[in-house]
Amino acid sequence: RYLNPDIQYGEFVDPRDKKVYKTVQIGVQTWMAENLNYEDSTAYPELQNHSWCYNNDPKNCEIFGRLYDWGLAMDSAAIFSDDAKGCGNGVKCTELSYPTRGICPEGWHLPDTTEWRTLIFQVSNDASVAGYKLASRVGWFEEANGTDDYGFSAYPVGDKYRDYDFSEFAPDNRTAFFWSITENTRDKQLGYSFRIFYGGTGYTGDFKDSGFSIRCIKN
């Protein structure tokens, strides 16, 4: 496993499917220390074809969580809340409630870029140092692992990206990708992802139908 054995984690049970997640408090915030792995397309057909296991291997979901497109991450179909109703892929959000639950369990929500920034500066005043301290101790390229001082355990699981006319899974042992609720104000096709990489952290605008990990933060 990629979690830090020296950290005393809390636990949370998602009442929707009874999955148990490790949690960790970092400064004033409480985060899931594992990526979300929720999918019930039998009960909710709207969820189909909007999340994936890396390389379509269910074992990757069990260990590293699912990869979600931005519309499902936001719960644009308003299955669990109306916080981001209609905020789908290629659609500009006109109304958004904060905190935005998205597909997170009740009592948790999707972070915005401000909350990601708060995490960074609770760890270090230097964003490059923060990335190193938030990264897991295993899994990074050429043994360039982080120290995972706070138990956030960001693991570079890879992603599913859209590149013009085709989609595929991208192996990436240099970067961990997480969705935020923040979208590009000039291009409705783009939402911002937060990235932790060896030597840094940052934000980029990505196609909303890309597949990235989700970390939920407690309300």
C-alpha cells in the first residue's frame, strides 16, 4: 500500500456503498487520504461511461480509486445535490453552491483552488517543498518519492485524457492529478485540475471529459 505507516489515520465509511476511507487532518482541513472510488451505475444509470479504472483494470480502482470526468465529479446530473446542477462537460456553470458536494459522500465536498492552495501553505510556504511533502513514499519515477510528512499520500496513478479525436490512459509516475470545482472562465470546455508532482504543485486547465482522481474534503 502507498499510505504512510507512520501516520495515525482516521476512518470514514461512505454510507452509499460501505467503502472505508482513511482520513487525515492537515492544519484546519480534514481530507480523505485516499482517492474516491464510488460508482453505482446500476442504481444511477447517469453515472455510466463517466468514470474509469486506470487501464480498465478493476484492481486499480480498489487500490487507487476511480478516474472521473469533471461533469460527474461535479454531479452535474444532481443525483446527490443541486450544488452544481447542469455544470457538465462543455457547459458553463451559471449557478454554483459552496461548498460543492459533487459526487463526494454527504458531509464532504469537492475542493476549489482556494482550498487546494490552503493545503499547500499549511504544509510549506514553498510550493515545490509542499509537493514533496504531500507525495507518497512509493510509486514515483526513478525512486524520486516524497516524504508524505502529513499523510496525504498523493500517488501518481495516471489519468485518462482527451487529445483531440481520441482518448486513452496515460501512464504518469511523475504527477498526481486531482479535479477542483474551478472552471476556466474563458473556455467552457476546461476545468482546473490540481497537480502534485515531484518538485512542485500547480494548476492547469484540462478538458472536462478527461479522467482524474478525486480527493474529498470535509465540510
